[in-house]
Amino acid sequence: MNISKPILKRSQFSTGYAFFIGLVLMFCSFDIFAQSSAKANQQLSDIQQAINQQKQTLSSTNVEISDLEQQLKTDDIAIGEVARNLANTNTSLTTTRQKIGQLSVEKKQLTLAKKQQEQILAKQLRAAYSTGHHDYIKLILNQQKPSNVQRTITHYQYLNAARIKEIETFKSTITQLNDVTAQYQQQAEQLTQLTQTQSQQKQLLELSKTKQKQTLKALNKKALTEQQKLAKLEQEESALVALLRKMAAAAQKVDNLVGLSKLKRKLSWPVKGQIRHRFGSSKQGYLKWKGVFLSAPIGQQVKAIHNGTILFSDWLKGYGLVSVVDHGDGYMSLYGHNQALLKAVGDRVEAGEPIALVGQSGGQANSGLYFEIRHTGIAVNPKLWCK
């Protein structure tokens, strides 16, 4: 009996000790759980903060991209204006050089005629010398002004009709020669001025192109994901479709245009160049090319494929400087990525008439022309119309 009591006490002690250890472990578990929970909450907070920072960065990037796109528009328009002015200056230079050439020929002919007439008059007046009127020879041959010649004629009315006719011809030749000489000088001065203007415009054009490249380079640094590129192209295409619908509504008011239905495979391409992107080929994701992109050098003339009226002549996001021509009966042609637009809204154009200059506006890396033909708002393959 006495032996069992200590054994019982030892058992009770073991039970109490186990209970105590259990309590300690339980409190330790609570502490570990609390620490784990706090760590998880901190991680969640860090993730949320990173998400917010990323959203802010994305928002800031979108603003920067928007600003750069606006700057690109400004650069494109500036280049278009300078290029158009330069084209006009080049045309004026060509015209002026042609006028100078014509005036030079006239001047030589009149100078020769004057010399021949002087010889004839000298011969006739030498005949009059025998009559004692030798001073008349000096007076006539020394005159260069028509008014002086006329006064001389008045003083010597006794000359016969043949001599008077020769003198009148001589006077007319001098007048013409003076006029041509003055015109020649004026055209020469204009040529000098135009040449200086051309040089300045070329420098300004190069500066504008450099600025455009810098803007485009900065824009390309803001790398877009494939999904973002697709979304961007979708927006640009939607904007173009909306514009063309608006243009189609306006085109209904235009008269005397018969469309393109009878002109399949009879029209000339708007520029000379290789097709870089074909109608219907893949553009981005599920998007397809609704027209063709023709590679061509900057500055080449873009010509209207047929008679029509300019419905749109402005900058359009994704397409740069764009010209849209209405051909009647629901047919329209579109010319994009131009360097300069040569026609304004409402202008009537003929087939083959220059309406723009090839460029790379709208963010294009390569120069060329984006060209579409649409019928009742639906894009059709240009190769079915152009030969």
C-alpha cells in the first residue's frame, strides 16, 4: 500500500507536466501563426503597392505616348507645309528658267534685228548725205529712246515713206528690246531669290525631318506589347472607318461623278513602286490589310487614280497626312502616309493629277504610300482596278 502512493504521485506529475508542455506549445503555435499572418499581410501590402506603382507607371507611359503621338502629328504637318512650299518653289524655278530661256532667245533675235535695221538706215541715210543732211545720220544712229527717235522723225518729215517705215520698225525694235531686257533682268533677280528660298526650305525640311525622327525614336522606345499594338491598330482602323462613313455621307452631295465600276484593270497606280504589303495579308493579330502599301521614295508625286473631288485632306492618327478622293457612285480612294498634301477639301482633280507627295508620316519607318479603294464603305482589292 505504501509502495503505490509514490507511483500515483509520479503519474500525476507526468500528466501535469504534459498539460503544461501542451499549453506552451499552443501559445507558441499562436505566436507562429500570428507571425506568419503578419508576414502574409506585409507581402500582400507590398504586392498591392507594386500594382499601384505599375498602374501609375503605365498611366504615365500612356500620357507620354499620347504626347509623343501629338508631337509626331505636329512634326508631320510641319514637314508637309515645308515640303509643299518647296514643291511650289521648284515649280516656280522651272517656270522662271523657261522664261529666261525664251527671253534670252528673244533678246538675241531683237539685238540682231536692231543691228540689221541700223545697217539699212545707215545705207539710206548715207544716200541723204548728198543732199546735205549729214547731221541727221548722227542723230538717228545715236538715239536709243523711242521718244528721241520720234522727235527726229518729226524734224525730218521730208524723208520718203520707205525711210519712215524703216525708222518706225527700228523704233519698235528698240522698244521691244528694252522691254525684253527689263523682263530678263526681272526674271534673273527672281531666279536668284527663288534659289535662295529653295536652299532655306531644304534646310528647314531637313531640320523638320530630324525632329520627326527624334520623336519617332522616342515613341518607339515606349515598347508596346502585342496586345497593345493590336488595340492601337483597332482604334486607328475604327477611326478610319468612322471617317470614311462621314465622307461617304458627304459624297452623296457631289454630282457629275460616275464611279469606277467600268474601270477595272484600267487605272494606273498612284505611284511607281513595289507592293510591300498586299491587300488581305496579315497586319497584326486577326487584323488584315484593307489596302496596299507601295514602297516609293520620299517626294515622289502621288497621283489621283481617276477624276474626283477631294473629301479629306488632313492628318489622321496611324495614317499620317491623308487625302481622300470621291469618284462618285460610292467609290472612294485613300492615300496615306504622305509627306505633303497638294490639294484642299473641295478641289476637283483629274486622273493622273498630283495630289500629294510620298512620305512616311504617321510613324512609318519606311517611305511609301498606303493606298485603298472603297465601294460603299467596304475596302476592295486595288489590284482589281489598277494595272
